[in-house]
Amino acid sequence: MSNCALTACSFALAIACAAPASSAGFGASRFDPPQGPYRPPALSPAETYARLDRTTCEAELGQRGIAFVRVDSARGVLEPVRLDGALHGVTFHSELPPAERGASVIEIVDCRLVLALDDFAAQLSSHDVVEVVHYSMYRPPSARWPVARTATRHPGGLAIDAAKFVKRDGSKLVVERDFHGRIGAKTCGPGTGPQPATPDALELRKIVCDAAEARLFNVALTPDFNWPHRNHFHLEVTANSRWFYLH
């Protein structure tokens, strides 16, 4: 997340404030428990992936046939790997020259985010996207960060700043150029949309809104959020969380 001081608490507070008031207390209607055994709501993909340990996550990568290279250690990252191939025909890489990517820390990613990106790539393939160019995935925490402590967002390898979507014919959807949003505007849902509503802007909007609707990421920030996000989508899996934030 570029130059952003957001915290999980602020996201949680925003969601709590939007929740309906409780009917408990005087005048509350009688509660009738549901019939049959209690079945908790199914976990979303983001929630499911966030709960995986390294062994289980890497086993899932193997089941999906995802090529990866294990990273022995990346401070702050629980399950660090490097992608070693495409996901559903879509490659994810930084703007660095190909020869430099294999040694760059910004190409390290937590295994759990890879699973979310694999689902995202399946959606992107329907748009004929073959490359996602990002500004970074992993950004190491400060030198004061304890070696054994896992981090969140970029310091935990759990977020990607996706800036460009390259199609098979070589054309590009560039977030900074084509999103056509407005800071503070709602991103998805009725009454929303880019201004002007060019074909590229509409397609970018569908890409991020479809991912949000499928709950592939706990957090999706767009140029509608603030100025630091004017040129990318920040897509994040958040461990131990059942909330989602889209803007």
C-alpha cells in the first residue's frame, strides 16, 4: 500500500459503523433459534487462504500445478515464495528488467496471496489479459521489525500493487491513465462508473469489481480511495480477518 497509514483497526471501525444497530434491550423481538444444526457461513476464498499454514498452502500450489520457488526466509513473511510461471496464462511481474526480477525482493510473495492471484488470473483470462505489471508485492519491514514476527500487507508479502494489465494483442489497461475515477467516489455497485466511461475504463472497473464480488481479496483500493493509489489497484489478503474493504 503506497504511502498509506491505514490500519486494520480503521477498516474494522468503518465496517462496524456501517452495521445496523442491535435490537437487543427493551422492545426487542423474541429470538427464535434456527431449526436444525447451526452451519456457519462459508468462508470466502480470501478468508480460506489466509488460514493456511506453509505446508498446506504449498500443497495447494502443487495441486493447482502452480510453478514456484520456495524462499527460505523473508523477514515478516510467513510463507514466502517466488512465482516461476504463469497463472492461468497470466504472468505477474514488476517493471524491473527480466534479468533483475529473480533477485529482487519485490517479486517475493506470500503463498496465500498466490492462491488469491491464481483465482484472479482465472478472471483476467476472460479479458484476454496475459500480464499484470505491479509496482511491488513484498516490501521488507523496517530493520527494527522482529525476525520471528509475521507482518501484514506488503511487509508480509500479502499485497500487490497492480498497475498495468497487458492483453494478448499487446494493448494495455493502465490504471493511472484509464481508470477515470474520483477520490471519494464509490467504486462498485449501482450508480457507479468511470467518467468518462470509455471502454478501457469500464473494463478496468469490471476487473476490480468482479474480484471484490468474488471476495478474492480482503482489501481492494483503487484511485477512488486517495491520491497515493491513483496509479494502481492495491489488492490484499488479510490474515485472521472476516471483513472486507473496497474503495
